Amino acid sequence: MNENILETQDLCYSYPDGTQALKGVSLKIKRGLTTAILGGNGAGKSTLFLNFNGILKPSSGKLLFDGKPLDYSHNGLKELRRSIGVVFQDPDSQLFSASVLQDISFGAVNMRLPEDEVRRRVDSAMERTGIAHLRSKPTHCLSFGQKKRVSLAGVLVMEPEVLVLDEPTSGLDPMGVGEIMKLLKETQRELGISVVISTHDIDIVPLYCDYAYVMNEGRIVLEGTPQKVFSEAETLRGIHLRLPRVGHLMEILKHKDDFDFNGTAVTISEARRMLKKWKDGRKPG
Amino acid sequence: MISIDKYAYMSKLKSKDPIQKIIFAILTLGVCLWANSPAISLAVLFIMGWVTVVKGGIPFLFFIKLMLVPMSFLVIGVLSVAFNVSTEPEAFLASVPLAGVWIGVSKAGLHQAVLLFFKALGAVSCLYYLSLGTPMIDLLAALRRLKVPRIMVELMGLVYRFIFVLLETAETIFTAQNSRLGYASLSAGFRSLGGLVSSLFIRAYKRSDELYTALEARGYDGELNVLEEYHERHWTGYIPPLAANAFLIAAALLLRRFAGGPAG
């Protein structure tokens, strides 16, 4: 067992039209953690994800899954795609069937599992994503958020080791964002899988992610724990990203209003702790 | 069309075996065409309407509205059958002279028209029964079970799924154009419509690409293998359709013998 479930070394990818989408990406996805790939539009996140499960083949550089280079043979790819499940950004391009049940079953049936096992996995994936009541609804009558859950369930049935999600929160309302991220966190913990999400929703990163890579124009520009990444405010602003709102507030309080904080806080609970400490420190005696 | 689809999913007949429903619809359709009698056609219309509305729970008014859809075609068709042209006014029940000939309604023509009218309504009601009680998904499952070539069923399934995506996209583009006065004048309307169609085509093409990628990511092997939905499948389900049709056939034969109805 390798500590890094997925690793890229100096990965480059150019599209047939000559656009260089990835320019030497090296990153390590740790087993059993949630990793965020942060980046603005066109940073290369989606291209990177398609390289992860062998849909795209890198122009140069290396990809390692569980320490072994990817096997691009027919069977190798099949095994790889079973182990690395990708949930796409737009559920309407992923859901091919008008039947929720049939769409979810697709990946599991392709693994040639016995029917009982397929049914068990479909049921458990629906239960987990909270869509059991949509079983007999047609796909086109679902809301956007429900479609996102169905596409997630359709990947969970393969019981992958790595769950890769392209912009899992885009297009969802605030409640939906919280729900889907909690669901992912639970899934990651209970099944012991590794989760990789791409996002430009800054505020969810310190709350739900253990590690973050920041991409810009096909390169990794920052990496580290969310704490560390968000201490580099200027770099982030230079590439069309920003601090979490709370982090920004704490930064203003510290630098413009002369609050004497130590360190940084990027979540509400961290900020609360820091402000409490500051208040206690001011009490006479 | 969209509302037919909605009602099909709400129908109380949804859980019944789709093959039984197909057999009922097609068998009754066949009997309606074979019997060639307005009375039998009316009976078919009532049976199918009753099953759809009472057993299926489709609103009565909606069913009537649907039955009115083919009416305009039907009326034109029936009128052209009913009216004849002749040089002899005696051949008609009622007629008007026009440019040296007589145009009018003959007894045979009238009979033919009435027959055609009810036969068409009866036949249409059979198809409405099927489409209002069987969601497309179940119909596709039935076709698979009936060993229709896989590629055809898969294509039908994809077309069905993406009709809705296509419509939604077209609607969004249309609204966006309309809110920028894209349809304010006739010429602007033509220009906007052209833009709508071409961007719809490009988006559909892009979407098919994305769909293929997403399918590949889930282990697509050239076949869309999925779980089958479960339906109540029991041989007793065949009894009501067969009984109804046996009754219709018997009634048609009796009518022919005793009422001197038209021979087929």
C-alpha cells in the first residue's frame, strides 16, 4: 500500500488544437483524505481529472496509481476506471438514461457483477446520496441538485477507491452545497476512500478539505493544508482567487485595524476562537 | 407531448407489465380495424377510455382534449369521403349543382364517412391507452424483452433522454434571444431562429462528446447495460385484455349476421 493513492510527475497535456492545458503538474493525492484542486476558470482542473482515469493520455510526464504507472491497455483502463470514479460537472452530460435506477446501475452492470450484488450496490448508493425516493421518477423531472446526486450515486456503485468530482458544488444553492459536501465527507470516512474535488468555491475548502493544490494556467502554484494555502493571500489574488470571506475579514482586522492576532483564521470557528482569545487577553488582570 | 409523458409516469397502470399493455393495445387496435363497424369502434373507444381514465387515473378532460387532437385531420378526411361529384342528382341524398355537375352526399358515402370516423377514433384511443399508461422507459424495457435489436432500443432510449435536454436548451436560448428583442420583427425573428438552430446543433454535438467521455469513465463497453425495472408480471394480467377482445369479436360477428352489417 502506497501512501499516495494517486501521483502525477511533471504531467503535461496538449489538446489536438495545440492548446497546452497542463504544463508540468506534479502532485500527490494522499490515501483516505479529501484533496481540493483550486483554480480559476481554465486553470486545467478538468483536463487534469480526465488524465487521472485515462480518458486523456498525457503528452509527457507520469501518472502513478497506488505507486504503479497507469496501464493504458483495454483491461488496464477498465480496472483503472473502476478504481477511480469521476463525477462530471454537468449531470445532464453524465445521465444517459431516463430512468434513475437504470442510470445508477450502469457502472456496476459494466463490472459484470451478479444481479443481486448490483441491486445491493444501487440501493446502498441511493440510500447514501439520499435519493431513494426518486427511484421511479424519470431523470428529466429531477431538479439540478437531485441530478447531481444521481450522477454521484452512479459512480459510487462502482465502489471506487478514489472519488474524483469536478465542481461538485457548482450550480447548487447554499443549503445544497453544505449537504453535498457533508455527504462526501461522510462517504469518504465511512468507506475509507480518497476524495479529490476541483472547485473555485473558496469557502468550502477550509471546512471540508484536508489538503489543497492551487492551479493556474496549467501549473501548480501553491500546495499545502488549507491553513497554509490561505496564508498566501497575495499569490491567490494574483490568479483570480481570493481568501475565504472570514479569512479576509480577519486579515483586515489585523492589518488595517491593528488587532493583535497571532496567525490566521479562515473558518468561522477558527475566527471565533481567535476573537475570544483576543477578548480574554484584553481583560484587566 | 410532454404532458402525455408526465401523465404516463403518474398513471396507476404504470406498475403493470408493459408487454401485457402492448398486447392489449395492439390486439384491440386490430379488432377495431377488422370489425369495420361503427358500433364496435365505439365500444373500443369506451373500453379504452374507461381503462385509461378510471383504471389509470388520467383526468377525463385531458383524455377528451387528446381525443380532439386528431379531430381536424379526421374531419377533413371524412368530408372528402362523404362528398361526391356526379352528373346525376338522383344518386345523392342532398346535393347542390355546380358548373354543370352535382356535388352532394350519397347514402354509401355517408355510411363510409361515419365508419371511417369512428374507426379512426377507436384506433387512436388504443394508442392513447398505451402512451398514457406506459412510460417510455417501460416501453423500452418491453422492446428489449421482445428481442428488438439492442442498438435500436439503445438509440430510442438516448433520443428519449436527450429530447428533454434539447428542448430545455432551445427554450433557454429562445428566452435569452426574446428578452433582447430577437423576435421583435419578422426579419429579426428569422435571423434569431437561424442562430438558435445552429447553436443548438453545436451544443448537441458538444454534449454527445461529453456524454461519451462520461460513459467511458463508467466502463462503457459499446453496450448500455443496465438493470431492468421490476414489473408485476403474472399470467392473470392477460385475462382482461383477452376477455375484452373475445367479447368484441363475438359482438362483431353477431352484428354481421343479425343486423346485416357491412361485410368486411
